[in-house]
Amino acid sequence: KNIYKSILMIYPKNKRVMHALSVLKNINLNNIIKNDPQEAFNKIMDLYQNGEYSNVIEQLKVFISHYPKEFIAWNLIGLSAFQIGVFNDAIEAFSKALLIKPDYPEALNNIGNALKEQGDLDKAIEAYRKCIRLQSNFTADCYNNMGGALKDQGKLEDALEAFNKTIK
């Protein structure tokens, strides 16, 4: 690992070394997933924080093969897919999180965001409304995102009402 990193310091665009380093990370993570799932998830979160979204998706697929009911892992797959612009995969992952935990406001909000990016504003607003009905700590975010979708539809009075509810 140190050798690969030192090579990248000299040749930062060396794709072979970047790939080899990624493979090395994957091997280590597979062992950790089996022995300490929380540590593995923390390492995957580090990958997410570093913007390694494709790698996050790969690692979480392995993680989920061991722990298929981890709705937070499904949500993180969705967030990673969203970040790289694969909105259908993001929606599918958020939906799987909701199958496991139907009252998961983050996943509802995230589905709304992905639908909004796809231009399906009606379905996005529907997802935000479902999120709002849960009355969670995420309610303000859902109102804010719904306001943006309503604004995009040209429903300015409704958007203003949603934004005002965000503030409240």
C-alpha cells in the first residue's frame, strides 16, 4: 500500500497503480466485513467522504450480501449512485431501504431528490409529502426540497408556502 502511494506521489495519474491500490482496499475490506461490520461500514463511509462513489457501491454490495437488511447501507448505495448521476439505480436502492424500513424519511427525501433530477417533479413532490407525513427531524429538508420542485413547476405560491414551512 505504501509503495503504491509513493508511486502515485511521483506519477499521480498512473491508472494501473490506482487500480491496484483500489483492489488492495477491497481485499482488506472484505475481511473486515466478516469480522467487524461496524468497522467495515466506517471504512466505506470514509470512501464516500473521499468521493469514491463507485468503490462505495462495490463495497456495499459485498456488505449487503452479508447484511441484506441494513437499510442504511441501501441508502448509501443510493446516495453514491446519485452522486455519479445514475438516478435509476439510486431510486432502486432508496426503494430497497424503504422496503426494509418504510418509515425512513431520509430515503423518501432522497427518492424525491433523484426523481427531481430526472425531471419527474410530480413523483418527487409525492415522495417529499410522504416524508413530511412522517414528522421526523427531516421534515424541514423535505419541505425545502418540495418547495424547490414546486418552484420548478411554476407553482410559486405553493413553493412559497413550502419554504415558509421549512422556516417554521
